Amino acid sequence: MLLRLPLSTAAAVTVLILSSAPLQATMQDTVSIGGTSLSLSATTIDFFSLGGPNAFDVGATSSGSYAALGGAIGTIQNLTSGSSPVSNFLTIPSLPHAQFTLTSIAPGIFSAAGCAATPPAVGQNCTPPGSPFNFINTPTGAVVSFSASGTVVNTSTGAQAPFSTTFSTEFTGQPFQSVLASLATAGAVSAPYSASINVPAGDFAGTLDVGQPSLTLSATMVSFGPSAVTIGPTSTGAFGTLSGTAATLQNVTIGSGSVSNFLTLAALPQADFTLTALNPGIFSAAGCAATPPAVDQNCTPPGSPFNFINTPTGALAFFSAEGTATDTNTLLQTPFEATFVTQFAGEFYQSLFETLASDGTVSASYSVEIGAGPFSPAVSVPEPATLALLGIGLAGLGFSRRKRTH
């Protein structure tokens, strides 16, 4: 029996009691990786995860005071424009004496003029008037980031220290013009996210990474740790029914060619995602040597797929990839796109390059969104047990944080 997922379907997926169902994708179908997600509107930022509203996972690449907390669960407060300070912005039950108060959200770093750019093109950027959100068009979609700062107090001693943080997310298959149009009509957009929170000194000095899993970058490789990941709650289309199930990502050596089974989905074992290319970076290599470090500097190292930009609180890094998804039962194929993004609060990219130049690595939590489809015609897919899953799609990742040297 063949069932087609309507092209307009993006989030709701019907589960049917059948012995088989078709596998058909649209670019609205996405797979997100990791449990942490957010919803953005013009005036609010709401956080949620597989663990429920306002829950987050402490990343395994956290360092200093947070190094032993990887995998712990915390809570993060929603934000409303003009509402700061936000007491208990972030709480971690396993670190009960650390009280984080958010005091400010940094203004966006780009010009509002870019928001009206047409047609959409790679490298365009935009900060809507009065907004903290920074949008950049990538070869496969859009990256969004914002920065904030505050104080962390040891409630046992009263000792206080500042913190800074960078949040980032991505929308695969949509330039920021499309995302802004959705905000204007639907009122909100949702996607996976990751964050890096840096406390430079004091009782709770270290870097707290938000989001599981993580990745490690070197000059020649992208490594995912762990390779086993979880499909997130912002997955759409047929992938929406896969939220909370297992997936696996393969490491990628830059310049090595295609990577078969780059992504495997436990609940859709017949879907083979083969990575065919990491897209070239979009910035000029000249910016890599810029001194002193400053906000809005950007850089793509020569021959690299990695894009770096300095934000008010640290560096943002992102890259994009493309490939082909094959239904191994029918051999029908569809293209897929992926946008990966991570952040390094407390470090500008010039500092990261010093580590990479000495054959070292940098790690952080990341988020990724993968978009796929459509298959044409619809593809019959045997279902596990009696569940029929409609459609096919992909969305979001996260990175890891600390740096290691070899």
C-alpha cells in the first residue's frame, strides 16, 4: 500500500496501523540531532527538550567546574524581550550552589538592511531592527545566533563572577528570508540549539556546554562524540515520529570523498544517507589573520569547510554538507542537506586557530538539522511491528567544547 505525505505537511505526522507505508520526503521534513531545542518569536526565546519544557543536558565537553557534570540535567528559563535580569536563568541540581542570573542580551551584530536582500544568497547576513538575533545564509540554509551575559553567585559564600554565553541554531533548506517570513506569519519557528557558557574566574570557573552530543574539529577531520546520537523533538514530517529514537553519525575526514552510512536511523534502517561533500567555506581567508580580535570578524581557513565569526561573547563556527539518501529496498534516491553549528564562549577564533595550527583539536556541543526529500515517486517502506511512518526528513546538531592538543 502506498501513502503519500502531502507537500504541505511539516510537523504533524499520522501514525497508521498498517503492515507497510510509503517513504516520501519534502524539504520541509527534517531530522534534528540531540535533545535540546528552542522556539523563537520576535520577542521571546522558549527552551525545551526531550526531557520536557526548559530542560537541557550538560554537554560532555564541559570543562573546569563543570567537567564532571556531562550528561547531568538542568533547567533554563525562557526569555522575553526587555525582561532581564532573569534570576535563576540556569540551574543544575548537581551544582546547587551556583546561581546564574542573566543580566543582558547583546544587540545583534549585523545591519538591518540585509534583512530585505533579494534574492537569497550565500553569505548574506541580517539582524532585524532591535533584535538580538544574527542571521547568516549558508550553502544549505541559515544559521542564527545570539549572545548574552550575566553573573554566577556561590550562594554558600556570596562570591560572584561574570559569565558570557553564545547560543546558536540552524534552519536547513531555508534562507533567513524564509525564516523571517515564517516569524511574520506563524509567529514562531523551532529548531535544535546548542550553547557555550564561559565563567572565566571564581568559584565556578570553566566552560559549561549545553546540549548532547558534541563534536571535535581538527584541521583535517570532524569527529562526532559519541557517534550514537538521539533524534530531537523538532524533527518534522515523518521524522517527527522518530523523536527520542537512536541514530548514528560517522566521522568525516576532509577531502576523503563520500562517506557511506554517514547517518543511520535505527527506526528507518532502509534509509542510507551517504555524505558526498562538505561545502567550501563562505568567508575570506584574509580574515583569519585579523588582529586584534573583534566582534563581526569572519574567516574561512584556506581550503577549509569551516566558517568562523566572532560574536560579542566568543566565536561561532559552522559548516554545511550535502549527500544522497537511498531507500535500500527500492534504490530510489533523494538529496539531503545538513547545517552544523557550534560555539566557543570566551574565545575568539584567533585563539582557536592557535590550537588547530599546532595539530590540536577544539571541541564543543553542537546542533544540526538535516533536510531531505522528496523521493519521487513515493517509496514503500516496511514498518517495524505495525507502525507506518509517513514521509522522510532530517534536522539539527550540536558540537563539543574544550580544546585538546596532540
